[in-house]
Amino acid sequence: MRFARLAESPNVPTSPSEPVRLDMSSAQKCTRSADLLSNRALVLSVAALTVAGFVLRLLCARGDLWLDEIWSIQNLQSISNVGQIFWGISQDNNHVLNSLWLWFVGPDAAPILIRLEAIVLGSLTIPIAAKFCARSGPAAALGGAALVAGSAIFVHYGSEARGYAGLILMIFIAAEVLENFLEEPANHRSRLVFGAAVAFGALFHLTMLTAAFTLIVATLARIYFRSRSPRGVASAAIDLAIPAALGSLPALGFLVAGVLTTHKIQLGDQVPFTFARLARGLATLYEATLGLPYGLPLWLAAAVAIILTGASLFLIPPERRILPLACLLLPPFAAILVQMPNVHIARFHLIGAVGLVVLFADVMARLWTARQAAFALAIGLGLAIGNGLHIAQLLALGRGDYEQFIARMERAGPATYASNMPAEVGRTVRFYDARLGRRLTQVATSCQTPPDWFILSDDPAGEAARRSFGPPHCAAPFKLDMVMQPAPLSGLRLALYRRAKS
């Protein structure tokens, strides 16, 4: 089936003084986008998807808080007023706007209330994604909204008390206003809103700065694609760099203020960069966004990603390939250059998920206009089934059943415990132990007084029915008591070992 090419060739300025016209059909495009969203059936469909996405996030927000959420709450215990959130916490778990919400609701609120900010922001992303994708047609608007509403990665981080839901929302808003900038480059409002989106996004999570850079590069590439004018690209680069730089100042300023105030910066576990870890993080991104099975072998995950992305790029017009390719390729390339740690974690590649939404939405639009509705519906059904299975796993396992895990230790009476991850596990145990009786004491493994319990965290390969823990010359024997497994993407897998009787 042949697909239509782009409608018109871009204009090139006829003289150096003549401004670059990015697109002859800008007015028509603006009108088309507005007309699509004024379509009553489309608006009702997007509204229904938004409600469904909200309900789904609400259901997935049940269950115990996990380490990073607990850490975010406990950060607030060291400050005396709300202003110190901005300059009194020098810790990478301080997602500023999320911390403000946690301060407002308090540490003893129900998990759903603690996660409500993320639920609302994650749900608001659905209509923004529809508006952003609508430029390719109503099928694209519905496809983009449906993927954001029901994709595991968006549901998961849209129901967790962290800054990622706000980050994703601001990335979509920034992408949307850059589309407006392309259509009406003389409109200052787009640049102001872009700067505001960068500012708020960075206050949710600093990876917004990488996302903003990626979106700017993609926009400049599209300008050059349309105009072939280096001068026009340079002018647009200045127009966008200034609001982006100004928008980044609040978050960076608070980061510096925190270091100056506390004389330190505290980071979570930093896993060194390797290409295998980067591949694993990107594979999980594809799996959690497109509903592919989790934990595919890396060679298979790479093959599937290349085939799906290549086929999608083949179907859509050349200019529409630029943004998703930038979102999928530029951040990993930057991670390679700076040897970024923790690249195995999918949530640090969320700009890539936005690229996958754009690809999926445009493919749906092209198939629909090519009268391949059955094929489009089959693809959508496949993604819905895969993501449905992922979300069912999240509903069943949550981010971990830590209270039951610790209650099992409590039932044996006052006891000591140790762990292979003492800081992370100790923080989680203390949080729930404070509610259950305060009868557990964390100790280091030693020859004189081996702990009553040992908690092995995130090491499924090391789990065995019987194991020894402690110094090599006097390790004590332990017997496996239980294993607590969370759903993928967040949570700690914990294996509980009880010291064996001599």
C-alpha cells in the first residue's frame, strides 16, 4: 500500500532580509488541530479515555509505599518549615513539587492520598497527548491518548508518589507548545509556555533538562527540514534556548542552595554505566510502553525494538520521523558520552516513551487513512492485551507487600536483622516497624552476635533454601522463610532468611 508524501515542499527565503517561512500551511494546520479537537465524538472519546485512565491509576495507587516514596517522606522529617524543601534537602530523592504535596498531606495519610498528585497529573497527560497527536488526525489523537491512558509505564508512574507523572505531563506540554512554535514562530506565547514547562518539569525531576534539549534539537531539525536555512535554524535556536535556560534556573538554583545549606549532596545507589545496563533500561522502556513481555533476552528485545521502530518509521512521513527518533536516540547517546549511572532503570528514559507515543499515534493515523482499519485495530488490541497483563500484575503485587513482610518478623518477638542493602532495607523496615511495634533492630553481621534475620534484597539469583551470611570465616547458617516480590518497574524484591538453630 502506498502512503501519501508530505503535501508541500518547504519555502526558502528569497533574500537575506526575508524571514524564513517555516510552513506555508501553518494557518491551515492550526485550524485543523482546533477543528479536530472541536469534533464532539473525538472530545467525548478522549474524555472517556481520561476517566478510564484516572480510574486505572486510582486502582494502581493502592498498596504499600515502597523505598523511594518512603525516602521522599522521610526527607521532610529533617526540615522545620515548608520553605526548606527548596534549600534544606540536598538529596536526589527530593522531587521538589512532589515533596510539596507530601508536606501538605502529611506522612500518615493513606497511600492513595499520598499518591493523588501523581494520579491527577498522570490523568491530565491523556488529553494533552491527544491534543499533541491530533495534528496527524483523529486516529492519531485517539491512539496517543489510549496509549498514555493504558500503557503500563504511564499508569505505573502516574500512580506513584514521585515526580515522574509531573515530568511526563510537562514533557508533553513542552512538545505541544513547540508544535505551536513551528506553526507560528512569531508568537511569543509559545516560548513563554515552553520556558514554564521546562521550569515546572525540572522541579518535578531534573531529567526534564535532557528532555528539553531533545525537544529543541528535534524542533531545529524540523525547521531545517522545511526551510534548508541555517540562518533560520540559528534564529530559532536562540529563541528556544533562552526560555529553556531561564526555565532551568529555579531547579538548578535550588539544587545549589541545598548543597550550600547542607554542605553535602546525598545520592541513592549509583550503579555504574555499562552498555548492557543501558540496553536493559531501553528494553524495559519498550516492554512497559508497548506491552511486550518483561525480561526479554537482550538480543531479542533489541531485534523487536529495531523491527517495530523501523516499520513505524517506514509508514510515516519523513518530517514526522524526526521527533520520535530524537526522543529515542539522543538521550541514550548522551548517557553513553557521560557514562551515566543507573541507565538500567526505565524511568530515567521517559522521554523515549514520549517518542514511542508519537510513533504509535502516527502509525495509527497512516493505517486509518490508508483504509487499513482492521490492521490498526489489531495492533491496538495487541498493545492493550500486553499492557493489560502488565497492569494486572501491578494490581496483584503492587510495589511490594512490605507491611506483611515485616509483620512476619514482628510475630517472632523482638529481634535483630541485617541486609545486603542496609541503607535501603533499613529505611523500609524502620518505616513499617514504627507502626507495628518497634521490635526490630538493625545490626551489622558479626561473629559474636549474628542477626536473627537476614534480608536479601534484589538478588533473585542468590536466593537459595539455605544460605550463610556474615564474615567469611564465621558465617552463620540461615534458612529461607519467605520471598516478597513486587511488580516490575518499582519496589524491592526481598527474601527473608531466619537464622537456623545450631
